[in-house]
Amino acid sequence: MRQNYAFAVESRVSAAVQGVLTGVADLHASWINVFSFIVGDSLIARTNARYIDRIQHTIRSSLRAMEEILFEGKHFKLVNESELPEIVDILATYLPDSIKFHQTIKTYLNDRIWNFHFYVTKTWPENPVILHFPGMTLTPNGNLYESFSVFCPCDKLDSLKFLEQEDVLINWNQPLYLNFTHNLIIEKIEDFYQDIGTIEKQYGDFYILSNSKLQDAEDEELAENAKIIQLREEHMCMIHDLYPANQMEGIEVFKKLVKKLPCYGVFSSDGELAAWMVQSYYGAMFSMQTKSEYRRKGYGFILAKYLTKIVRERGYIPFVVIRPENDASKGLYFKLGFKKHFQTIRAILRPYDLEITREQEG
């Protein structure tokens, strides 16, 4: 019972913050709602110190998320939403390298999964560097500007000098978290960051649908009377728990994805979720998994084929990120008509000074 009360408050805190951040709720009214619930149910009197600490942590984290939005940096300016369609058109000229940013802005405009803030150079599009904050939906401190994504055309990488010199939006003396970024951009960042700190990398490969004549998903039959059904919010906690990068993407974004974007599962004849796949806020089809007891039935292939068809019908470009060592996934998507285009990297940038301090404390 105590857990249920704590979770109830956390849910209201999260809802209040997201309401304010997305502009659908007034700050004062949102927090009145939260604290009225706490007082009205005498929650504090019924909850032990462990859960009080948890609630306080949630409130502190939520307040950190409500940072002041910077309208400009040293070399970058905040993009007005009305400018985004034109930016999408410019990014389209740099496909496939720009696909993550191109599709992120499309899902932002169409579905508003998360409240991102986009910045371009003050000399855009002559120096076509674009950023968005946060770069992912979950970071250690919950600070808006501690994670970012960046794109720059591969034939204009010299323009990344504006990123190197950016010291208003980005604090290079603190840890920074970069979501999937083209490997050539990371190499350029590494050139100037090597004097500041270390870069921890996780590699992936971008595979993009190249076959415009994908067969209809209905051509494939599921074994043992299984069915493909749209997922519901109740499924997302388990899916998030099993997602390999759940330290970078919060459960809240998974709950939003299932309401706005194609998220499908294969359900067995007795109603058990056997396999699943989701479209992300950055456009990729991701988090595909099959429970061990349901493997070798072809569920993954059929599900990937089905979701590819749905994603394309909704006007998006189907693509996936596959780890280089995952031969099974590479074979599956090759059969569906996907082709590898470039390597991508998730990176954590850690200044040397903080690394030394951490070692001393350890």
C-alpha cells in the first residue's frame, strides 16, 4: 500500500512537469494539484522515510528538468517551431546521413513525443550544424543541457568549429551524453576533445530500407494462431526494463510512444506477449525482442516486416540501428530490403579532472 501511494505521487509529479513543459498546463495549477493530492490523502503520514525520500527525489529531479531555456548560445540560436518544416527540407538534401535528425523533427512536428529544443548555427544554412537538447530522455542529473544530438553534413565537417567553440549551451567541463551520432562527426569531436577528456563509445550501424517494393505483411502467417496487436501502456514497463539502453531513455517516453507511434507486439493464442517492436521519437524502429520460449517461430521477421510497412505508410523512412556484432539482426533486415549506410556512435564525454576525482573518491 505504501508503495502504491508513493507511485501515485510520482505519477502526478511527472504529469505536472510534462504538462508544463509541453505547454498544456499552467505551472501553478499543476503543482497545486500535486500537493493537494498529498495533503488530501495524508500521504506523508502513511509513507515511511524510504518513500518520502523517493518522492522528494522525484520532485527535485522534476524541478531540474524545468530549467530556463536559452534562446541563443555563442554560435547557435534557438529555432522557432515555424522554422522547422524548412529545416526538414534542408536536412532532406543530406539524406541518408541526416536521417536521425530529419525523422526526429518529423515526429516532433507530427506527434510531439518529447519536448526537444532545436538550435542551428547563427549562419545557418551556410554552416549547417544543428543541435537538439536534450539528446536523450534520461540522464544522470536530469539537466536539459547535459545531453545533446548533433548533425553536420559529412562534406562540411569544418563547420563543427562552431560546436567546439560553443561554451554557452554546452559545458565541456562536465560530463556530456550524445545520442546516436554519425561516426565522422564523433571523430571530429574527438580531435578537439582529446585535450579535455575521454570518450566512451557504443557503436551501431544505420540500416535504411532501400527496397521500395516491400511485400505486404499479410503474406506471412504467424505460427500457432498468434496475432499482431498494437501494444498498450501496460506493456511498456516490461519492455523498458528489457531495453538495453534504458539508462538513456526513460519509462515516460516509452509510455508516450505507445500512445502516438506504431508499437506492436506478437501475442500468443493465450494472450501472452511473445515479441515486440516500437518506433522511436527519432524515427527508428527499435527495441525488438522475442521472449526465449517463442524464438525460432519467425515472429521477429514477421513483426519487423509489419512495422516497416506501417512506418512507411505514415510517411516516415524505415530504419534501424544494429550493433555490429548482431549478425542475426543484420540478416533479418537484409532480407527485408534494408541496407547499411553508416556507422553511428552513442558517446559519453568525461573531462579528465572529473575522472581523476572519481578515481580518488573510489
